[in-house]
Amino acid sequence: MDTYFICLANSYKRGGRCIAGVEIDIDSNNHWKVKRNADGSPKWIRPISQTTEYGEIPEGEACHFPLLSVVRITDVVPSPNMSHSEDVYYKQMYALGRVPLHSQVLSELTDDIHPLLFYNTDYSISIESYENGDYSLMMVHPEGISFHLDPSKNRAKYFMTFKYNEVVYDFKVTDPYFYQYIEQHPDAIEKLSDVYVTLSLGLEYESRHHKLIAAMIIPSVESSLKDPFVIRQDILREKSVRPFTNKERKACKRCFVVPSQHGFSACMKMRDGKEQFITIAEGCHVESWQVINLKKALLIFYENADGNEVKRIRISVRTKGSVLDRILSFFLRKKG
């Protein structure tokens, strides 16, 4: 079974990312409508990986799903875990388009059913409360927001204080887009007043489950939007194709195919110890852990609807490679 959702969280999660959103139905005219639970609250979904320790989505794959993107996931299998009732396993994940950054859209996705944020007014819940709970995701439109730094951390980690239903809360921010925004606009944090926030109930930490701000979304002031409930297509237009340069090939120690949340990606083990992931273009006949010969691969550069550049790798010729490559491919396949 395939499922569609609007991505409302792409946050840090134990070395990877947590992706989650509200499920939607899409009609033949590309209009979307929120799916709701029996109590009227939006129905949330959290895709989790079967290949990572905590179900986190690898960083290299998560970057394809920005906030407010419309996502399709295939072969969905529910895997509820107590309060994390929204968890599902899946086969592949694709970004189909996006919904506009508009207050009318965000209001449709907010939860005005639950009077408290995850069962109590504290910053965390007990293990017992987690085991007896039935939800761990919601979006709200808080009032009276302010920010402060966590003095116990070497790196800047923000907490946000806000009021919801006349109760004051103080939660840690785990939204990477927020930190990117503050890094680029350091003075903006003092001016933030109107935001929608995605809240998440974290995994067990120090015998508690902490409440986290997984995403902060600032609504657009655009008022001339004709229909906010039509999916905007992120059409990729091919700009150029070129082979890998000698410099790029020499910087890569080894390159091989890995299964990803939207098909397959090329994992490039670089000589400086880092890893790079590039999505493999559709139509390439590959299999997991196959070694890629960069001399026989092409880089394709696209432009999406926002004018941003998107990169893919095309394996034009499938070869067995050298004896060393075949041996490596065998061990990688065994490991995978």
C-alpha cells in the first residue's frame, strides 16, 4: 500500500534524521485533503528505516525531503511502538511536489484536539506514560515564544519557551533548518513571533521521553494565493550531463550502490574519510552493493521549480569490474 503525506519534520535523530508528517488524500486534480483520526486530529505518519539502529533515516537520504514537501512512500507496513503509534516501515520514498508556505495550509495541519502536549504539562514523560500512550507527533500554533541557549552544551543548542492553552512549555529545538536559518540570519531570532511548530516525543533518554521541537515553520504573508490546497509540482529540468573529472575520481576511494529510501544511491567513500551520497537516476539497472566504476558513470544536473540545482548519477554501462571490485562487492552484499 502506498501512502502520501506532507513532510512537517526532518529533524536530528541519533546520528540521522527523523522524518514525519500528516497523511493526505490526493484527487485526480492534484488537490489534497488531510486524513484525520476518529477524534478529528490530523493523522500522522513516521517512516522508519529497518537498516539503522533506532530507525533513523540516513542524512544523505533525508536531504531530499524538505519541510512541506509532498512525499509518497511505498509498501507501507505499520510498526507501532506504544506512544510512537505513527511508525511505519516502507520500501521506497519519493518527493512528488510541495504545498505552499501559507497560514491557511498550516492551520489545516494543526492539532486543536489535545488540550495538553503529550499527556502532561512537563518537558518530558515517564516510561510508563510512554508505554500507555497512543500518539507522539502534533503541530501547534503557540503564543508568546522566546528562545534561550542551553548553557550545558559546547555547541549552540536552543530551547524555545512558549504558551499553549494557557500553559507555559520549554522544549529543546532539534530542527536543522532552524539552525541553518539562525546561522544565516543571526539577528532574526529576536524577531520571531508567529511560528507553527511540529512537536515530537523522543526516544528514551535518562529514563524519560523528552518533548522536542522537531520543526519550526514561519507562515508566508502572501495573500494572493488562489488555491492553497493544490500540490505544486517540483519538476526537474535537465540542465547538463558530464563525466566525472579526474580530480573527482581520484578524491573517491571507493563507490558502490546502497539501498535508499527512494530507490538506490551511490555511496562515495572519500579519501578524506567522509562519505557522499548521490541519488542514482531512474532507469539505471543496478543492485545493492554493486561497485560503481566512476569512469563509466555520468553526473546529471537538474533544476527544480525553485531554481535550485539537483544532482543525480547515471550508470551508463553495467560491468563486472575488476577482480578486486567483484571481491569487494561480494563482501558488501554479505554485509548488507
